Amino acid sequence: MSKKVVIALGGNAILTDVPTADAQKESLRETSQHLVNFVKEGHQLIITHGNGPQVGNLLLQQKAADSEKNPALPVDSCVAMTQGSIGFWLQNAMRQALNEQHIEKQVVSLVTQVVVDGNDPAFKKPTKPIGPFLSEEEAKEEMEKGNGVFMEDAGRGWRKVVPSPKPQSIVEYPVVESLTNADVVTISAGGGGIPVVASEGGYQGVEAVIDKDFAAAKLAELVDADYLIILTGVNNVFINWNKPDQKKLEEVTVAELKQYIAEEQFAPGSMLPKVEAAINFVENSKNGKAIITSLENADKLFIGTGEVTTVVK
């Protein structure tokens, strides 16, 4: 039976040690060889992706070229630009993979705005480092100019920090749903989506970044997906990680995961947000399940040969 599947692909899976467009396109060609198997199995596929390394590189380029005549673009615009570039690469890679399998199907990438609450507590305490490293003197000069908040980052220098609010809704989700129902492979909510707040005049971009796994969970909820698949570097989630009594989780309930979170089993900034996003989706969906696994195992999910962690209510 056909399933509606949202897959969250990490930005680090796209950017290799060689930060060229060709190298990233090659990574996406390899990724698409796995993703196309979902289509072969008859499932409706929605792909989301991260953009952390890519938007970081773009901000470096913006900073290097910043001048009065050619001012650097804000973070929300840079997120939109990386949505476009990665979406372009992934769209073509998926089309090529489909053609190789003799599958006639359209693929589209969609610039996606994600609504956040302007009163989210994250705006009062920005914590997400972005952009280039600066000296303390340079950082203080930037702050004096009103160019944001800068903090020292693990002894490596000072970096700008921006809020990371939780997604409330996705402006274009009805379009994503329509495209998916029309059997179009859809790439959306790239980089966690362009953060916007609602105003009387419409939606306004804000200087923030949204966690791509939380955005994927919100999208999966809104389009009533059967599965949210969050990709990571391991096949399963583990508790007691790297200890003698390390244990992999296979099928696990929301209640069990919440207990493990209380025990601080999952590393912040690593596995914890993936687990929290999985919980959000399962709690807010009708009958959806969340999967956390590696790319190599993801396409084996529905043929029963892969190792995965499945989250259920």
C-alpha cells in the first residue's frame, strides 16, 4: 500500500570536504539513488533538507563582499538562496535517478516559508551560531553598529548568534499537499524553511534559523504523512551511548523516549532534536510513525531488511 513519506536529509550529507557545486551535486546524485527506491515501491515522497554548511559558506561570501554599494543580504534571504540552489541540485539528481529506473514522474522544489511566533522565547536568547569567526574587537564593533548579537564560540573566536524559534506552521503546505497528491516528488522546507512572522501586510522574514528536523516534523503533520523519516549517521538511536551497556532502540514509544530525555540520554545539538522532532510528529499526527535511521537503511524500511528506530505512540 502506498504511503506518504517525508524524509529529512541533513545538510552535512550534501556538503563534502570539497565545498564546490559539483561536489555537492555528486553527493546528491548518490543520495538520490537511495531515495528513488521509495518511489519504486509506490510511495509518495516529500524531501526536506538541511543547509547549515551551505548557508554558513554563503554568509562568509556575503561578508567578504559587503560594502555600501553591495550590502550583505540578511539571514532569511540567504536561507532562501540555499533553498533554491540545493533544491535545484536535488531536483535534477532525483529526475536523473527516476529516468535511470524508467520511471515517469515530475520533481519540483518549492521555496518554502515557515511561520514562527514573534514572541517565541528564542528571540530573547539567540543561541545558534552562524557565519564567520571574528576577533573580539571585530565582534564588538559589529554589535555597536547594530548588526546583531555576537558570542565567543568554544575558544575559536566570536560568531554572530541568531534565534532558533520553533515552527508554528508552513505557509505553502497546501501546495505541497496538492503536489504530493498529484504524485509529484516534492522538495520543500529546505534548511528548516525561511523563517517568517505574520503581519497585517503579509509575512515578513526574520533573522533566525529553524531546526530542519522540527520543520520536517511540522510539514509531515500538516500534510498528514504516514511516516516521518529523519536521517542521521547511525542506523538506530542508542541509549547509554558508547558505554558497556549501550543499547539500540528498535521500536520505542513516545513515553519511553520522554523518560530517556529526562535521563539526558541524547546529546543536545545532535540526537536530541531528532528525537524531539520525532515525538512532535507522532504526538500531533493521526496515525503517523517516525523513523530515525541512516540513509543507507532508509530505503530498506518497507522491504523489511533495514535496521531502524521506529517511534510510535
